Amino acid sequence: MKKLLLAALILICISVFMIFILDTKEDTSIPPSTEDFIIKWLKNNNGTFATYMKDTKSEDEDFVHGREALSETLGLWMEYALEKDDQALFEDSYVLLTELYLEKDGFIYWKLTESGEQDVHANALVDDLRIIYALFQASDKWNVFAYEQTARHISTFTIDHNVYDHVLTDYYEKEYNGISSKVTLSYIEPNALVSLVDQQLLPEDIYINTINLLDNAPTTLSFFPKGYDVEKRQYYYDETINMVDQAFVAIYRARRDISTGKFEDFIEKELTTNDAVYGQYNIDTGNPVVKYESPALYGLLMMYYLELNKISVAKELYDKMVEFKSGSGKYSGGYGIYQKNTHIFDNIIPLLAERKMHQIDLIE
């Protein structure tokens, strides 16, 4: 009897041990979560999203460094919450917006310190438009009137202050009451502008003047112009082409069914020739001037090809993007980790790209 009891106890101990092992073993069938990575490593104590993991310093306030937080990131996180249909996640962002970024007059600071202080005095048109559009969408989706009220409040300020000669332009500098005379093409997001017209907030002439700059941009080169100088009445290019800017312009033109053929050909040629799309190119030669690739760029290009409904190329770009994703370890789910650091843009854009692929059942 004692031997039987001893044997039974040993079997029970073995069973309990095996259950413990199986329970604590990493489930490799579940993809590592980029959302969890961002929340763990790229959130400040006050809930704002840090731009970098590491706390670096810069003397120039026009550059972002360390744990500073951007209105750009806040708007993209709102967009992600909408795509995920997660009202609680959106509400968290809304609280951050109203408590830290937004002034009583409707002005949004484009950048905050890690502690949430405002040490710049400018907004950014692209960020304001993204946040406004997200708020209108959220109000419709979840029937929260406060979101619409806030969207209208921000819209009124932006349209009153970010217009130069009947065109929406890049920024308004509050301290000196200065308005940019230029508009970057990647700032002209058509869905947001249409929503402002539908809400009877954006005058028709300002809408037409602004959207026409996106629609009518020259396409003689593989690249789009950087922007338009309203004062000089001419488009301008950067000698070194930033491909993230280009990808946004391509997405926005594709949304309006405006030609992007030469840019599309360029991307596919790069994938065929180099098996890569690099971060910057020379405008004259079309040759890369850097050797780095970016998960954010691949994510944006993937979304561009989804707009074109070219699923095979979108999948190829998605596969390139996830090569930069950490599959295990302390930074599991993070993109572009290098020397224990990464940029939030290289994580939040892939997060959005993953969500869009999931929604059309291209990934689990």
C-alpha cells in the first residue's frame, strides 16, 4: 500500500511539474505584440508616447530627441485605436490630447517634453488634420459628442491660423504670430480635408486650392515634389528624396485615384533590382544615398499597394517589414531595435500596417 501511495505521489508531482513547464513555455504560435512593446518601452510615466527608447539630448528645438512626445504619434495611435475598434484605447489618447497637447483656443503643440511641458510654440498641419479626422470618425463610431466638439474646436483654430493666401500651410508659430508660406505635399491628407468640407468648417476655395496642389503635382520624375511654395507659386524638390514623404504622397494620390505610375514603377524596380527600398535617394540619379531600410517605410509602401489593390506586392513589402521585428527576448514585438534603441515611428506605422493586413485576412 505504501509503495502504491508513493508511486501515486510521484506521478502527481510529475504531472504538476509538466503543467508548470507547459504553462510557462513561450507560445511561439502567437505573434509578438507590437502594441505591447510600445506600451512597455515607449510610454512615458504620464502616458505620452516617447519618440525614442533612449533619453538623448539635442540643442535644437526643431529636432526631436529622447523621450519627447509628438502630436504626430498621438494622432497615429488614435488611428490605430479606430482600426482596432478599441474605444478604451482611443479614450486614453483623447484624455492625453485634452490635458496635455491642447490649449483652450484649439491650438495643439506639435511636441512636448517627457514630463508633458510645452517648450515649443508651433502646431503642425498634418498632425492637426490627422487628429481632427480621427475625432470625427470616433464620434460617429462610438456616438461620443465630446469627440466631435473637440474636432470642431481644433478645426476652427487650424483653419483660422494655418492658411496663407487661401491655402492650408505647414504650421502656425504662436509666439510670433507667424504662418508658414509653404505646404508639404505629404501634409495634404484628402480624407481629413473632405471631412472638414462635409462638416462645413473648411471654405470651398481653401479646400480646392489645397487639394489641387496634391492632385496637380508634376509627375515627370519618379519622385513627387517635396511641397509647394505659396508665396512663390511653385513646387519645390529636395535634392535628397525622403521616401517616407514620398510614400505618404503616393497613398494620398492613390486615395483620390490620381496617377502614381512612375513612383509605382520605381518601387517595383528597386524591389526587383536591389531587393530593398532604401530611405533616401538622389533626385537626379535615382540612386540610393543611404544603405538603411526602414520598417516604417515598408509599412507605408505596403499600405500604398493596398490602396492600389496590388495584393502580391503588398505582401512582399509586408514580408520585408517583418524582417525588422523582434520575435523573442525582452524587446519582443519591437521593430528596428538597434543598440537597445528604436524610433516610435518605426513601430507605430508597422502596427497600423499589421492591423490593415489583418482586417483583410492576409495575416492572422
